[in-house]
Amino acid sequence: MSELLKQSNQSLQEFLDKQEEVERESFVIKDDSSANWALRKIKQAKQQKEDNNALAIAEIEKINAWNKLENEKVQQDIDYFQGLLAAYALKKREENPKFKSQKLPNGRIRFKKQQPNYVYDDDTLLESLKNSGRTDLIKVKETPDKASIKKAFVAQEGSLVDPDTGEFIDGVTVIEQEDKFEVIVNE
């Protein structure tokens, strides 16, 4: 929106506000005109929120781009020096096959034993465990089908009741809620 259009829109809003003789502290909706004014104020406030969010997102994107660029430069330095240290440590290990670590004033260089990685093909593994009779190594998770429960039972006095048997179902509390008031402004 151009600056001139924003200014004239703002002037129009100020004029309309004065025409309505609105005071925020003592204002009461007394007719359709004042209700429409309140809807207009909500619409303006929502637009201001959208504008604020758009500005914030644009600035955050700029900051994130700067941060990423700066950190990439620094990471190159880290990678470079770690490579030099790795070459130095490998040289020390060639000279002394028992070399594992060395403590220095600003840190430590070391070779650390790692655990093996396991790559699972779940479908094949499940089939293999079933075929070998090792179902004790298979997890089975039981969960209630809540959507079907709502359809199968009837809410009555804060509980669920089986309509066929009249039996109350344990484990569910039904909390009735009042109608929710909603304001919908035209865009």
C-alpha cells in the first residue's frame, strides 16, 4: 500500500472514530452502527498484527541469512584446523601405535572408540523374527480407537454408555462445553 494511501486511510479511520465519539474505557455497543465500528477496529488491529508479523519475518530472514553466512565462514576455519590436527594425530600414531590422546593447554586431541551403527530394515527384520519364533523381541502397542469410540457409544451424564447394553464405559469423562462466541470480520 502506498504511503499516501495509508495516510488517507488513517485519516479516514480517525474521522470515522471521531464521528462515532468513541472512548475506549466507557464505550458500550448499543446499536448496529457501534457494533460495525467495533468490527472495523478489530479488522484494523488484525491488519496491524499481519503487518507487524510480515516485518518481523522479513527481518528474521535477513538475520538468519547473515548468521548462516558468518557461521559457514567460521565452520571452514574449524574444519581446516581439525583437519590439521587429525593429520598431526595420525602422524603421532604412526610413530607410536599405542597413541590414543594428548592433553594440551587449549584442549585435547584423541582417537575415540565408537559403537557400530545398526541399519534396520524393519519389514525384513519383523518377518525374520516371526519366522524364527522370537516374537518376544517384537513390540505391540495397543491404543484405543477414539474416533470409533465416539461413534459407538453415547455421551450421558459425563460418561460414555453402550447404547446396546446400557453399560457405562470406564476411562472416559465427557465434558460438555458452552457455545463459543466468535467474531468474524470481513476481509
